Amino acid sequence: MQAMRLFRSLLRLLMLAAGALIGLGLFLIAVLAFVAFLLVSLLTGRKPNLQFRVNKNPWAQRREPAGDVVDVEAREVQDAAPLPLRAPERR
């Protein structure tokens, strides 16, 4: 009975230690990747782009790109005629 209890406790301790080592290893990999990314950015002289696109609605269908682009020339109207102030028509 005592041996089984000791074995179970040692097994739990071993699993806890293995999980902690895996977690620490993943954390170190992330830190090293960040440092490498930072060094590459510093050496190339480019500002790191840390903005990621997140689709607000991943289930929305993708829209096709707009067709023709129309170029218009806008101009400001200097002396616009005042609008008449009258009640709207009833239908």
C-alpha cells in the first residue's frame, strides 16, 4: 500500500516536472524567436511590422476586388443658390 502511494506521488512529480520543462522550453523558443526577429530588424534598418490582420468575421464570404476605378474631378461651388424653406409634400 505504501509502495503504491509512493509510486503514484513520484509519477505525479515526474509529470509535473516534465510539463514544467516543456513549458519552459516553449517559452525560451518564443523569446529566442523574438530576439532574432528584433536583431534582423535592427540590422536591416527596417521598422518591425507587428500588426497582424484579424478577420472580424471569419465566416463572412470573401468579396471580390472592386472592378474599375473611376477618377472624378471635384470642384467647390462658390455661390450656391439658397434652398426654399417650405414644408415637405404629403403623399
